[in-house]
Amino acid sequence: MDTLASIPVFGGFLSTVIPFVVVLGIVVFVHEFGHYIVARWCGIRSEVFSIGFGPVIWSRRDRRGTLWQLAALPLGGYVKFVGDADAGSRTDARAIERMTAAERAESFHGAAVWRRMLTVLAGPAFNFLLTIVVFAGLVTWQGVPTERPTIGSIATLPQTEQTLRPGDVVLAVNGEPVAAFGDMLAIALKMPAPGPIRVTVERDGGTLDVAAPWPLPPLVQGVEPLSPASAAGLKAGDVILKADGKPLASFEDLRQMVLASGGRSIPLEVWRGGVRVVLPITPVERDAEAADGGFEKRVMIGVAGASLYMPATVTPAPWTALAYGAERMVMIISQSLFGLKSILTGAIGANNLQGPLGIAQISGETASQGLADFIGLIGIISTAIGLLNLFPIPVLDGGHFVGFCIEAVRGRPPSPAVMQVAMSIGLGLILLLMVFATYNDIMRMVS
């Protein structure tokens, strides 16, 4: 997808818009399909299944009478059930009065309350299911480290001779036994200064001692979207040789140079595919997680370091991959709730909220970093949409669910007047949040 940016007619605009539309389209379709299919299983008939709002670009009516359509504004979607007055599932009282008993039984508002509960919860549930499938698919594609700590691939560094080989099984580092691949890095980090490590490996049926380069050089693994590193043009695989004219021996050296910069612009000398380039970069102060679990202000550029040596991998069993996908989903939910709590309590600034423009930029930059990162973003956004819709705010799925719970307890739904006021308040809150998040996006782009 990064090829779009190289086409003059498209430029950077479509290389941002198209990935955003793809991400949002997939996530919204899965969410709304969850509502649609569970409603169908519950005997509720759907009139319209729409991806997007506004003028209709394409539509087709299926044999069940449901109108499937694509609309011009791709910022959401909806399923309109029989008996709904609009996309927000407000009751169309006049339409229901004119229905026969059989038609009323197929309407959303004429269905048993437990059927309506299942229908509204199905959207977020399908989003969570998509996340699990996405990350299960990624780990199946990329593999998991082998049981024995085996070298899989080795990054290329300038003027560095490699003594380790793919397929070497690491037995010890600096005389300390290695049981897992991560032990190799942990032992190296205990050294007083970066330098060659002594590695005992099993190779071709024998045991061999070799001196190997430091495993944690200033090598870029990933670049955070909307970060100074992204703006400067850093890419995964770059080797940062110097910062502010000073040679770097490790990724930790880079981190210390950034912290010491105080936010002033510093030049980075980067080795990329055999070519040296100089990239000016201006670190920024951001809210970062502290060691005690709280937050602190920290100067950063938004890059993650990579290991010189990557482990050999094997394809996991399907249940192992699904378990990994579920763990990632739970982790994203936990981090999202923690971040929201931190914003509400003032631990971090509300400027950390991303709106549609910010998400579009993130989608475009993530797409340029590779297919795996882009697919992972779909999983993250899917969880975020599912979680947001579970909040007990009228107009959202969680708000509808709370209303159905009240109906189940009282034996009758809240009055139409109360529901109208609640829906108006809920819609106002959502719009206010969108406006504020969009304001954050604009200020971020301006700065």
C-alpha cells in the first residue's frame, strides 16, 4: 500500500485515505454483520444493512428483503431493523401499529427482550472475535520461537562480520547457560558496556565457541505513527550510527541521547541498505508509562529497538494461536481502559485522544510499514470499536443493553419521552467527544 504515495496523481492524500477506509470498512462491516446475523438467528428481520452514511453509492436487495448498501461517508454503518424509525433503532410507533401480528413478531421492538439483548451485544462480540482471528492469523503466519533457543535470522550491520549463523542453537552466553532465546539478550544487558559477547553454540552436530557482535545495536524495529521518528523518515531496519555527531554502540545509547536532548533538534546519521543518510529529528515530550505503573513526562522520538538476532520460528497449533489472539485482545482492552481512566483522572493529558483524522493518519503510516503491521492495526481498531460500543451511553450498543435490562426488570420499557431525552444526551456526548478528538487531531497536525 505504500506504493500509492509514489504515484504523483495520488500523493500522500490517498495513501492515507485508502488505508483508513479499508480499516474502518472491515471493522464496521464485521460489527454490523454481528448485529445482522444474530438478529436473523433470533427471527428479527433487517430492512437495511449500510456501510457508511449519506448518499448511497451502491445498493442491492437480497431475497430476504434486506437492502445492502454502500454510502458516501465511510465513518460508520448501521443495520435498520423492521420497526426502527432510523439508524439509531428508535421505535417507529406508527409503523408498528399498522403491522400484522406476524410482521410485529419479526420486528426488533416486537421481539422478546432477551433476543434484543443478544442482537445489540453481537456487534461488539464480533469485533472482539475479529481481533482474536486477526492476531491468531498473524502469529500463525509469523510463527512462534522454537523450543530450543535457535538463531533464525541475523540483521545486517555496516562493517560487521557475523560469526553466528541461522540454525545455530545457543547453549551459553558469556559462560551463562541459555534456556530461552530471551536469556541471550538478558545476559548481554548485564555487561557493563556494549561489546562482543562469547557465545557457545551447537552447530552441525558439534559445539563451538564464537565471539559475536553485541545483540542490541541501535537498530530500528518499528516506528510509531504520528511520532518525530515517523516525521523524520526513519524506517524499520535502519541502523542509527550517530546522534548529534556522537557514535552509538547500542540502542540504549540512542535513548540516553534523546533524553539528554531536552527536546532540541538533533541530526541522526542513519545506515540504510548500504547508504548513509542524515535525518534531522526533533524529540517531543510525551506521557509515558513509568516503572511504578503510573505516568511521567519523557522526551522521546517514537522508535522501538530490534535485536540483531531473531529466533527461529515454528507454526503454532491452531488453539495456541487462538489463545494468543485472545490474550492480545484482553491486553488491548486493559490498556485502553487504563488510558481512559488516566485521562479522566488527569494523570495524562486529554490531547492523547485520537479522532478520525488521527486514525486516518495512523492507518496510512501503518500501511506504509508493511502488511503485518496494517493487519495488526485492524485488530486494534476492532477492539477499540467493540469496547466503545459497550459503554452504557444511549445510542451506543451498551446504552441499548442497559435499557433492555431495565425493561427485563420492570416488565416494560422506559417511556418514549425518557428514551428520547436519553438518546439526545447520548448523541450529544458522542458528538462532543468527536469534536474534541478532531480538534486534537487538527492541533497535532498544525504543530
